[in-house]
Amino acid sequence: MGSGNITIDEAALVAQAMAGNMAAVEKLILKYQDRIYNTILKLCGNDADAAELAQDSFVKAIQGLKDFRAQSSFYTWLFRIAVNNTLNFCKKSSRLNFESLHREVDEETGSQLKDYLVDGNSLEPSELAAKKEVSSLILKALEKLDPQQRAVVVLRDIEQMSYNEIAETLDIEIGTVKSRIARGRKNLRDIIEAVIS
Amino acid sequence: MKDIEQLEELLNSYIDGELDERKSNEVKRLIDNDKNARLAFESLHRCRKLLGSLRPSAAPEGFCESVTRDLERNILLADTEVYQHSKKGKRRLIYRHFITAAAMIALVAALSYVVLDIFVPKSARQKFADNVLNRKPKPQVLFEQPFAQAPEQDIVVAAPKGPSVPLVAKLTLITDSPVEADWLIGKALMNTALFDKTSAVDRKTGSVKYVLSCDRNSIVSLIGELNFIWPKCSDATLQIGTEQQGKFITINNVSARQTLDICKADNYNHRLRMASDIAMINQIAVTDVLQNYLAKQNADSDFIVPNKPVLTSSEKIEKPLSDNVSEPANFTITIIGKN
């Protein structure tokens, strides 16, 4: 996954992109487009918004390459732009979501999810998450988290970033990352358990 | 509470592999020995695994092309400087905002002025302005400035050109010495060659009436000659005929000068207006509010407003031009002895 140090290949691509080489730009986009899109989707919860925000983030990043000092990896720099862009969007278009999550799961799936979270004697997590209802429930629960907590949880558990990378991406202290991850996961578990109990 | 939060942070860091070896071993021992810690750890671990098992979503098809197309478009626009926010553009934007704000302020001010002008009386506005500017209010004017003192340019009255209506006037003089007055009138008629134009002379006990039919200029000349008679009279009344048969404007306490001015008026409208004004002025002179006020204050008002026209000497009156052609006149002079 992400690396704190810029690799030689990536450095060359970035240098070429900075020189105006559109082929290099395309390679950079293709390399990160899925991860950026996936992260933004988990943060904003809407396909159309995620596509637009991802596109906007790439354009900003490429156009701002002249400001890139290579002190962090291009990957971290790109994610910083994408996450900040998305969090700003969420702040501007914050909607109060009073929609109940109970209708997201049927009884059987709810029971399986409860067994998994409480007893651990159920399906494998991958099997559960493959269920559309469960993935939808988790995304909705993520949406209900505070945006700052949501960002660290997504970057850690979905994008698999290290605490250092998260701190660098969000420009916050490691201690803040730890506390936000702890609170975010606890709140997320509470929300899901409240739905299935 | 803080301990629980710290424990949760430690458990999360342990799950994420973010603890060093020593701390990691401590947490592992805690989990092995403490049932609650173990339950919390397992719950967290399962939740994390579930979240991590979510299927990743791929970017939509043609995403890369959209981004490159967007980039190319932006580069082209930057080249043509259409949408480039240069310093000049920012300055222009600020200038435009400033102009808009100024226009809005001007509009609001104009509307406020109109609303004030409509709904707030002028005196209230003046009072407010005096209060704001801390200046003394102007004394309230109760009466208009007399037209005699008004600046000339304020009274621009075009000479009215009315119809050529004959001058019809009746002058009634009340005197203690009717014989002397009669003699003076006869002398004046002789001097002005109007004796022959006297259509009737009616002499009764205590009164004499002369009826003259001539032109207006001759009457003016006659009044000029008659100014000596006024000091002999205690009262004089002039009646000026109107277009309406038998209707007259009556001027009480008329003076020689006033009579002459009225007769000199070169057209009917002018004559009537002057007669009306003088009648009103003389009436006011009789019942003047200032006179009443001074009377209440036990002050003598005679020196301010005379009760009646008083001539202490003959007035200097311009001689009218006798060769001017003027409208016909019917003038009646009646002398009444006072007894």
C-alpha cells in the first residue's frame, strides 16, 4: 500500500508530469484513481459526488504539482488534497441524516451480524461484508460518524494507512490520530450494535 | 473514564500494530489475564475486520479521460487568460463590488429622502436638523413679508391685458366744510378742463354730486388736482365698478394716492385687483391684530397703523400724460357735509 518515501518510479513520473508530460500524468491518475475514488466514496457515501470530488482532487493535485516539494510521497500529498476536498464538501453540504438504519438489514442478516459482532461464531467477515445489506449498513453507519473520526477510520481500516501516514495526510498529531481512531471505531460499533440489537 | 479511553486507545493501537514491542507485550498480557479487556479487544478486532472486508469500489469508467480532458480545458483557459484570476482581475472585481455598494447606498439614500419628503413635515425635519447640528432654530414666521418689502424679482407679474372696460368710480368725501370742498372741486374741474364734461351736478342740502363722463386720463388729472381736498375730509370712500352691473368694490378710508393709483391702472383687471388689494389693506388697518395686541398691552398703536388716511400736506403726484389715449370713464364725486 502507501509508502512514506517516494519511490524512484513514482518520482520519475511526478517529474515528468511537472514538466507537462500528459502520458506521465495519465499514469499517475491510473495508478491512484481507484484508491482515491474508493476513499472519497467511503467518506461522502454518494457515487456521483465521489466521482466529481475525485476528479476535482486529481485536477487540483496535477495543477498544483509546481508546489509539490517531494518532502512526502505523492500518494500522501494526493490523499491530503482528496480528503481535505471531501471534508470541505461534507461541511458545506452537511445534511442532518435522521434516516433510520433499521430498514437496512433483514432479520436473518441482522442476526448473523449480531452473532459475528457479539459472539464471533458466525460467518467470516468477508462473507458478511459481501452481503449488499451489510455493506450498505456499514456505509450508512460511517456516514453518521463525525467527519474527522470518519476520515481516520476510513484511512486506517479501508485505505490501510499507518498512523504516521494518517497524521501526515490530515496534518494532525499522532496522538490525535490514536484518539480519533479509538472514538471512531467505538462509535461505529455502537451504531451498528444499536441497529441489530 | 480516562482509564477506559486510554485502554481503548491502547487496544486499537495493538490491533493496528502501532505499539512498540514492550507495550505490545504488556497489552497482550492484559488481554490474556483480563476478561473485560479480552472481550473489548475481540469486539474491536471483529469490527475492524468487518470494515476492512468491505469490497473496494473502482473509479467509474473513463475517469482518467475525464480528468485529463478537464486538465487540458483548464490549461487552455489559463493560456487565453479567460478565467485566470490575475491581480488585475481581482482589482476589477473589488472595484465592481465597490461601485455596486456605492450605487446601493445612493439608491437607499434617495429612497430615504423621498420617503422623508413625503411623510415627515418640513418643520419636523428642520427641527431635527437643528438638533443634530446643534444650532438655534429660526424664529417662526407668522406673517408673510409684506409685498412692499419683498424683493422685486419675487414679484414678476406680467402686465395683465384685460378687456377695455370703462372706468366707473364713485368717490364719496365726508367733510366738515362742504362749501370749501365744493369750491375746490369746481376749481379742479376748471384747471383740468373737465367742467364742460360734467354731465350732471346735483346740489342738495348738505351734499353735492358731480357726474363726469370723460376718459380715464382726464380723471387721473382731476384726482391729481383734488389732492388738496383730502386734508379737508374726515372720511373718503371710493367705489370701483365691475363688469357686473351695479356691483362695486368699496374701499373705505381711501387716500388720494390710492385713488390715483387705482385710476391710473391701464386695464380693467389690473384696476380691479389693485382695488381689491387696497380695500383689504385698509380693512386690515381698521381691525389689525397687531393693533388689538398693542391695545391689550396698553400701547398706542396710532403711530404704527393709522385708523384712516391722514394727509398733513399735499402729496406729490406725478402728472399723467394727457396725450395718451385711454378708455372712457364715468366718475362720480359726492361731497357730504358732516354737519
